[in-house]
Amino acid sequence: MSSHDEYAALLDAFLDGELSEAEAEGVRVHLSECADCQAYVADALAIRDAFPDIEETVVPDGFAESVLAALPPRRVSWRAQWAKIVLPLAACAALVILVHGIAERRAADTVTMSADTEEAFMTGMDAGGGSPVPGSTAVADDADTVPPQAPELYDAAEAQSTQNAATEETIPFTMRSSETEAPGEGGTESVSNRSAAPAAAKEVPGEYAATETFPEKDIKTEEFPDENPATKTVPYEETGADEDPATKTLPYGETGADEDPATKTVPYEETRAEEFPDEDPATKIIPYGETKADEFPDGETKTESVDGKEPLPDEFPPKPEPGVNEVTLLGESGEKEETEFPEKYETADSLSLWTLPPEALDLFDDYAPAEKTESGIWYALTPEEFDALSQKFAKMGMEIVSGADALPSMARPGMEYVFVPL
Amino acid sequence: MITDFTTTQERELLTNAARGNRDAFGELVRRYEKKVLALSNRLCGNPEDGADAAQEAFVSAWRGLPNFRGDANFSTWLYRLTCNACTDLLRGRQRRDTHSGPSLNDEEAHTDFPDPAPSPQEAAERRELREEIRDALRQLSPEHRQVLILREIHQLSYGEIGEALSLDGGTVKSRIHRARESLRKILIERGTFPAANRLREQERGAAYEQS
């Protein structure tokens, strides 16, 4: 390439101020010697000069008002709705835990938890995402905050837990969004097993508020990666779920021949098939209701615990039924809102499920921490303090969820223990 | 070059608008209506379609604000919505020949040049050149028209144009070069530039000073 061609290729960037000072100086030197390039620059500047200025644009009278009049009611996307559901639930479940009567029950339990086991138990909780949460024996206090079908699962799990209770403690569930783990892998787990591999605790998606944490090595799971529909997760950026249909722009070359190749705008639904072809199962979002038995024949996702107990159902949490699975939340202005669960969802990995509102954290300023762990703080409250705290949370539209068989190491009867994740 | 810093006040407006505050969104509309209309008028070819596309762009912004994460400037994002709205509008209406292509022949296009003291002859020559450019722009492909308008009218950097149109920097650079070359070629074939020779001489000196 000749020197002229090299500099000619830089002329536009030179005109637009996109060159470094050294490059611009080189172009200036070349311009002083090249009549063709001088002519190009002069013509380009003349064109620029002839373009109208923004300030010359006349805005029609009442344009802003007409825009505002045309605005539709704000349609909250399912993701935003989902966040609205998940965050309060997460705050609740993550917030507290374990409490009511457990100390008493624990004291009366014929099985004494050894110091080693107890320590492993706490370590396991930390590894599992920070805090114990309602699990096999844990049910949210307020049924409104849990899908109607979820308590059934809890009940089932609780029954199984009760079955195990004679000889072992049940592992707490943990709640959070997970990108990799499958619900229903494993079931109840023994404390003794937990002590073996607390750091390898597996998490399951927490879309519904409560999922499980299990030490990985204690679960015998046939490995069929990506075949469990509930484990299909997609990195947030790849889902396109929150993208505005109006902003969908396909690059040149991917559009139809008769369409504007530069800025083809296609409805969101039309883009999904192109962007997320079925060939890549690892990035496919499978809505509930489309779990299709043909893709996941019986047995492929079979999971069993080491002690031979029945695993939890594969489809956990259960498919929501529009109009049935409704949760009651407090709206921004305090009014009650009935919100249906979205028909499909994905992991909300961008949601900070463990983050409590600052005002919620402030409520604990009056109490001295009883025990600190890597993932949170235990507070020991008298029953009166606990009731008062519960009322404060209720005023904030949240609740304290009790349940789970986790306790701080210094737990003693007569006190309520509240875990606040950090 | 215009640099669009999102001020604290604007961030607050964006946050409130994303939460559904129409007053906040109305303020944003007033802040950007001129820029958006300047773009949509030229892309659509006439003020009526431009206003429709601009309104559609703002409505899209209203819908999309809850998901706007601020990765790009709000203005750049808005330009992108505007480009898409114009494309949809033009495609949907199967543009008639008389209205196709960008228009610089709007009412405002005939307003006096901002030059503080152009002579009557200079003003006339510039108006003539402007109309020639308007006609020449019609012959450009939509993608060339877009990059030139975003660059010359909105003075976006290559990076901002890339963000607005979802193009990489190399593509933006090549499109701008081809767009200018095409436009220049059309104007030379029409004999337009000889009429503007005197202006060119003046601008040439100014260009060296600016660079």
C-alpha cells in the first residue's frame, strides 16, 4: 500500500478527531504535499458545514406533552416482577432463621449433637451460601409468601425429616440463586455426612425461596449435565430476557435481504430462536410447563441419597399455576398487591438475594451479636424482643421466617435465635 | 465534540422515570426532544414522520428504562431507539418516493445560518449546497445515512456511534469513509462542489487550524 493510500485511509478519522496526535501530525504533513487528499478534506468539511445544526431543529408545540400522553402504563417485565417477588422472599428467608422452639426441641432431643458435628454443621451452612434457611422442617411463617404448592413439598420433606429425626439432624435448606445446581438432587442428609465435606455443599436454584444445600460427596447423582430442566441456567447477559424489543438490532448480514440491513428491529420473541438455538442445551431456558418427558426420560436425573431415602421430586419447586400461585406483597405505597408468579423464569443471578434493605439491618442495632460466622451474625433474643422485632419487620412488609434445624453453637433453651446474613 | 456526561440530576431523573415517575420522564423528554427530533427528522425525511418516530422512540425508552443499566450514555441509547423507530416507521409505511430519504429541507433547514455575518452570496451558496446535500443523502444507503447524520449532526464519536448502532469501531470507521466518499462523488457528479469552491477554501484553512 502506498503512502498516499495509507494516509487517505486516515483522512476521515483525522477529520473526526479520532487520531492520536502523532497520527494527526503525519496526516497534516501528508496533506501539505497531496492535492488529492487536500481536495477530499476540503469537500468533507464543506459537507459538514452544510449539515444543519441541532439547535436549528424546530420542536413541535406540545411535543413532550404528546409523548407523555402516549406513554402506556408501565408494564413491569416479568423479570422485574420476579425481582419484586424474590427479593422480599429472599430477604425474609435469608434474614432470619431458625428460631421458634427449636432450642427447646433441641434440648429435648434424644440425640445429642456432638461438638464436632455441630461445628461441621455450622461450617456447612457457611459453605452453602451463608445461612441456614427454612428447609426440610422449615416453613415460612406466612403462607402468603410461599407458593401454595411449596408447603406440600416442605411437608413431604418434613415427613422425611421426621423419619430421620430419631437418629440424625436434617440439613438446613439454603436459599439463593444458583447457576449450576439442580433442585432435587439428594434429599435429607445426615449431620455426620455433612461433616465430611462441608465445603462442597451444593446449591440449588432458589427461584421459589427455598432450596437445599447438600454436601456434594454425600449425594450419589447420575451425571446428566444440563438434562434436568430445572438446572438449565443461562448467564444473565445471554438470556436477553430483559432486553427491550425496540432495541433489538441485528447486525448487517444477519437480516433478511429485503430488510434494512443496518438496523433491523425484530420482536423479541422472533429473536430467541436465533439467539438461543436448541442445539446448545446449556444455554436454553426451559419454562415451567415445558419440561418434556421425552428430553428427560425417566431415570436420567434420578438422584438418591446415600442412606437410600427417597429424593425430593425432580421438579422442585413445582410448576406455578397462573392465577393460583399468587403471593401477596406490599406495594411501594403499602397497598396489597396480588402478583402471579411468572410463567417462566430463569435464575436471577444478578439479584443480590442476600442483601437486606439497610433499614432492615438497622433494626438489629439494638441487639448485641451472639455469635458471628463468616456469612452472618446470630442474635439471641428473648421471646419479647423477638415479637417486637417481628412486628417491625411486618411493618416493613417482610417477615421473619422460622424453621430449619440450625442453631448457633451456644444456643440454649428459652431464647430465640435470629440469623442475619452479611 | 459533544460529550454527554450523565449528571447527578439526570441520573436521578432516570431512576425516578424507571420507577414509573412520569414527571421525571417528561423532564427527560424535554431535555432530549430537540436532539431526537434532529435525528428522526433527517432519517425519516420529513418532520411529520420524524415526530412520529421520535415519539415512538421515547415510548420505547419509557418501556425500556427499567432495564436500562447505564452501560451506555442515555443519549446514545436514545439515539439507538430513535434509529430503530425510524427504520420501523420507514419500513412499515413503504416509503413513497416523494418522501423517501433524509430531508434537510425542513422548515428549520431554511433558517439563517448561524454564521454571525455571512454575506448574502455566501448564505445563498450554503443554502444551495445544503439542498444539494439533502438530495444526495437520499441516494445513500440507510446505514451510510445513519452514520453520517450521527457524526455530522449529533457529533457522536466513533465509539458512541458504535454503541448506538451496535457496530464495532472498524465498521463505523469504514462506513463513515464510504458514506463520505459516496456523498462526495454524487456532489461532484452534479457539479455542486465547484459552486462551493470558495467556501471550501475558507474551510480548508480552518481545518488546519482546528487540527
